[in-house]
Amino acid sequence: MKYTLSLICLFTVLGCKDNPEQIPAYLYLKPFTVDAQGDASWHKLTEGWLYVNGEYLGAYTLPATVPVLAEGESDVLLFPGVKENGILATPNIYPLLTRWESKTVNLRGGQTTEIQPSTTYDPSIKFALGIGRGDFDGGSSVVLENRDSDPITTFSITDNGAFAGKCLLMEVDTAHPLIEIATEKVQNLPITGSPEVWLELHYKTDIPFYLYLLHSSNGGSESSQPVFQFNTAENWNKIYINVTQALTTTQADTYRLYFRTPLPRDITGNFSQLHGTVRLDNIRLVHL
């Protein structure tokens, strides 16, 4: 009886041994290439949102090496992601660019498979200000209006310090400390929250400046809705601003982008610098 009980215990222990752990395969996710004007150099696609065989595995700053518990031919999806409104804490899938997909990625435990994702603008995309007109390089550019009360302040389209080709230049100083610029009117923007509307642009500035939406309905007077404050950027920076909430809040018929550039002051009300320069390029107001 003693031996029988011992054998039972031995077989029980042997039968309860853990199964060997699965060795993961690895995906090395390279940064996205972009099949569009300016290619990847005109974009700032910082993340990839990864799905393997329909399972969401997370958002990763690219490039990244990701362990995957899958074997054999697998379906891999990678969505391009950006920092929404330029904020590190708010990465988001960028819905205006297409996802990368392959149904034949062959995964093997312990092996690394390199993924070179590519993307382009969704075929259904609409450029509310017209494609290429916010680049200031062709024969037809976005129409701009000087909206401040100082007849001396103005803007220029120049190749001086442009990101590519030409850019919009706004300058202020202590004698003329404010410039306000509005774009032409845009109609038929989605105002229900779906689809989303985004503003893409490059900027370079040594002073803070501000973005508003001017909006009106039924031919009435325009009101302004604050959208975003740009901080200084010594080098050219690309930003993706989600303006969807501002549109759903205002529910208007027509809109203009409105850039307000004041020379900064300190807490005593004195100017904190003598001159300020803002450059904008590749302005694209886009939605599906």
C-alpha cells in the first residue's frame, strides 16, 4: 500500500510538469515610407499600430522589434501613427493615410522578420484648400488676407529659409508687434465629428503664435474659435492638428484658418524680444 501510494504521487508530479514555453518570433518594424509628394521627409509618422492575425499587439515607436507568439504564415497589419496635436502623450492612428498589410509574413520562433511598411494618402481624401496650393510653390496658392489693423505689417511668400521651394513668412517687431493672417473661405467641411478633419503643416518660429478657426453661417459675421498654440521651433517641424472638435463645436457653413502672431511680452508688459519670425509651409486641411 505504501509503494502504491508513492507511485501514484510520482506519476502525479510527472503529469503536472509545465508545458515548455513557446519561443516567440520577432517583427522588426522599420519606419514607414510614404508614396506621396515629399515622401517620408514631408511626414512625421512616429508610431506603428500593430495587429497580427487580428490581434492588437500595441502601438510602437518606430523602428521597433516586437515579440509575437505566432507561427507560420500570418496576417500582419500596421497602421501609421502620429503625435496628435504634436503632444507626446497623445499618439493616434492617422486616418488619412492607408494601412500596410501582408497576409504572407512567415513567422518562426526565435527568428526576426523585417517589415518595411509603406503608406499613401487614402484614395478618398479631400484637400479642402486644394492639393498643392498650401505648398506655395505652384501657380495657384492659397489666398491669404492681412486681418490686423496695422497697414505696415504684411506677409510674403518667399524661398528665404523655406522648408521646400517657398513658404509663408510673417514678421513682427516692436514698432509693428502684431500680424493676423486669414486664408480664403472653405465650405462643406464635415461638422458631425465623422469623418475627422486634420490640419497638416510645417512650421519654424522663434516666437509663439496661435491658430484659430474663423467661422460664419448664412452669410453672417465671422466669429473665432481658438484651436492651437504653437511654441517656438528652431528647426522645421511637422505637426498634425485634429480640428474635428472645433468644427463640431461651431457647426458653421464656412471656415478660414486664422493665424495670429503677436510679439511676446514678459509679465511686466514689456516686449521680451525685439523681432519675431514665423514661417509656414505645406498647409493641408484634409478629411475623407
